[in-house]
Amino acid sequence: MVNPLPVNRIPLTATTDPRHGGRWTSLRGGGREWLWHRHCPARDTVRPGDAFVDAGGLEECLPTVRGTPDHGDAWSRPWRHDGGTDVLDHPDFVLRRSLRQDRSGALSATYHLSADPGYRFLWAAHALLDVGPGARLLAPAGTATRVFPEAAGLIDRPWPANAPHLTGHWPTPLGLPLDRLGPDDGTAVGAVLTHCADVSVTDGPDLLHLSLRADTGVPLSVALWRNLGGYPATGAYRSIGVEPMLGTVFDLAEAGRGDAVVVPAAGELHWNLTLTAHHTSAPLRESTP
């Protein structure tokens, strides 16, 4: 857990780009930009079905994260404005998103999805964060955490043939200290903290808290993409994704019973992502037992 140091709430604001997949291009507070960016002009010319272009920011991934289409089919399509709401009209669903800052400075993103009853999907707020090598991801100890095959050479046991993922417990699933977001060591690991709705990222004196809520019965998780200079194979770079999500796996094609979201008979689902930022006069650190 985190030492109970006095903290100041920092109001957050966001900027989005509906024309280019509804991408969040900025998440700012107290003079700090929380979103990492990578210069990649190809991001502005993508079309549905294109391979993912990693330009940073926060991408809306739906109906899958990994798999086909790569990072889903929302990030590559233009959205439209409807009053204070951004709307994606997709052949399989309509997604509405509204952003609002409350009086405390917290930023709330409210989502409303309409689709045929029985439609299955995953969603992730694929947020790539600009944090240093001393940053930490704080989550409830013991959270069941699924680790994926790119970690096969890093864990404390052999990887079984054809296993889509293995499960350990936070913060060191399978002996891998995933709460530490650096220093860079040439590895890249993906994980999902299953049935986890609240996490915090600390970076020096700054803290970003991410909280997800949804309709009853929807599986809530947080995905982690900890790329410490291990991806891609050519031209590797550092990128840290902390991604509140609906579902418990990256790839919809690998979703078993209870792993994906299923649209109910009413044909609608709602969820809410709340982000809050804090600043202290001293670096936040874990307390000792």
C-alpha cells in the first residue's frame, strides 16, 4: 500500500481527436502531461482493417485488444460529435462517450454502447503513460493476474505448450515483479489484473488513479503492457500501457466463459472511467508491513 502522505488533488483535462478514432491526445494536470506520444504520421491516414499504428495517447480498443482486427475496430474509424458526446457508428454497435470534469477536478469518461443482444466484445482504454523508470503500478495485493506468452522466458516455471496465459498473483505473478515500471531492461510483457477495478500509478511525487465501474455482471480488469525497450524486434522503444478494460483477456478469440462482455437483452451497456491526479511534496513510496 502507499504511505498516507498529504496529497493535493490536481484537476485533469483531456483532449480527444474524434476524426482519428476518438483518440485521447492529451491528459494534463498541474503542468504535467500523463500520456506518452510517439511521432508517427501514419496514424492520421489509417483505415479500418489496417495494422495498428502506435502513436501513443489513449486509444479506444473495441471489440478486441489483440487479435483481429489489431487493437480492435474503433481506433481506425472516424467518430462524430453529437452535442457534448463523441459517437462511433460501427456496423455492429454504436458507442457514445462523454467526458466531464467534476468540481473536485476528477475527469470522468462515460460510455454507452448499443448492439444486438448477445453481442460479445472486449474494451480497453489503451492508455500509454509518460512515466519514468521509478514509476510503480499499485493494485490490491493478491489480485489474480494473467500473464501472456511473451513472458515465457521471464517467469519461474516452464510455459506449457499451447497455454494462452498463466495466472499468478499481484504484484509478482509467477515471480515477475510487474508492479515496477522500470528501469528499461529489453523486455516486453502483457498482463491482465482480472476483476480489478481500481489501480494507481505513482511517479515521483505524482499519482494517477484510474477507477472503472460498469453495469452489473460486466467483468472489470486492468491490462498492463510493460514494454521496457523489448518491442518491436526492430527499433524497440519504451512504452507503458495501463489500461482499464471490460473483459479478462486481450484477444476476443481466446475468451472463454465469463472472459468477454455480452450485451444483455436490452441491447445496451454502460460503463464509466474516472481519473484523478494527486501531487505530494515528496515521492510516494510503498509502506513497509
